[in-house]
Amino acid sequence: MMKIFLIGFMGCGKSTMGKKLAVKLGYEFIDLDHQIEKSLDTTIAAYFSTHGEAAFRKLESETLKNFDYPANAVVATGGGAPCFFDNMEWMNANGLSVYIEMSAAALAKRLEGGKEKRPLLRDLNEAQMIEFIESKLLERDVFYKRALVTVNGISLTADAMRAMILSRQ
Ligand SMILES: Nc1ncnc2c1ncn2[C@@H]1O[C@H](COP(=O)(O)OP(=O)(O)OP(=O)(O)O)[C@@H](O)[C@H]1O
Ligand SMILES: O=C(O)C1=C[C@@H](O)[C@@H](O)[C@H](O)C1
Ligand SMILES: [Mg+2]
């Protein structure tokens, strides 16, 4: 039984690379943001605006810990998930956490076109976005760095991730 938790800032590639990694490993892929949206029957962005971030964080933590995971899974977590409650400790106790690390500048470039579905970014202009990513990344880095494995998100391939993960098992 193996659960791999992909963590990192919005845009680092948890969903994109997670799907590819799951195929390589023959594991199932679970995207916790999608699971939350499915259970709410609305988008995270809509939930944020009606219920606020604190309510979302509670729901996120409950979903992470109570999800009925398949035996072997690659799990893409939400960008903020490791930074609230004891979520990071829980992931490390229940699987292998993998931090996809990227600089604020590289993340800002990636996120330019995908702001609408990300409630923390949707109202920011270009200058505000870089500023926000820099400060949020600084604040979150201490949590992300608790991951058991760290990979660089630039030019990342599923093969490289697979090799790194298998070397840890
Ligand atoms: N390894 C990669 N190389 C190039 N582009 C990538 C890579 N991984 C992801 N991307 C692109 O970056 C964008 C963000 O990726 P993705 O949605 O997977 O990030 P995420 O970490 O799941 O973000 P969130 O926390 O908001 O869900 C997408 O446009 C995706 O196509
Ligand atoms: O970084 C964050 O705080 C978030 C990232 C997304 O994955 C979603 O979980 C949500 O938009 C919040
Ligand atoms: Mg995602």
C-alpha cells in the first residue's frame, strides 16, 4: 500500500504531473481539489466567496484525512493544504510527501493564464500577482520543506519523479 502526496504552490504541476506519474506507476490518481468540488457540487472559487477561506481549510483537512483512498494512489493536494492544521504531519505519517519546488518568478509565468479558477489569485493584476506569490511562498516554504522528497518543477518529467520515488521505497 502506498500513497504519494504531491505538494507545492499553485501552478507547480501537482495535478498535471500527478496524472502522468500515476500512469507510470500504475497507481490511481486522486486530485483532492476535484474531490472537494465533487462533494460540494460547486467550485472551490465559489465556495471561497460564499463561506470564506477558514471554512474551506477545515473541509480540505477533513477531505485529506478521511478520503477513502485506493491501496496505491498518487494524490495531488491543494496548494495550501500542507500549511494548515497538522496536515503535513498527517501526510508524512500516512505516505510519501513530494514537494514540487519552483521559484516565484517561474510560478507567476505558469499561472498567468489560469487565474480564474484560483480564488487567491483571480483579482490580482500582474504586479500584484508576483508580489503575492513571493510573499506567500516565503510563508509556506517552511511547511513545504517538511516533505520527505523534493523535486524541481522546471522541466520535470514523470520518469524522473518515478525514479526519485522508487529510490525512497
Ligand atoms: N512540468 C511542467 N512543465 C510545463 N508546464 C507545466 C508542468 N506542470 C504543469 N504545467 C502547466 O502549469 C499549469 C499549472 O499546472 P497544474 O494545474 O498541474 O498545477 P497545480 O500544482 O495542480 O495547481 P493548483 O494548486 O492550483 O491546483 C498548467 O497550465 C500546466 O499545463
Ligand atoms: O494555494 C492555495 O491556497 C490553494 C490552491 C488550490 O489548489 C486550491 O486548493 C485553492 O484554490 C487554494
Ligand atoms: Mg491542481
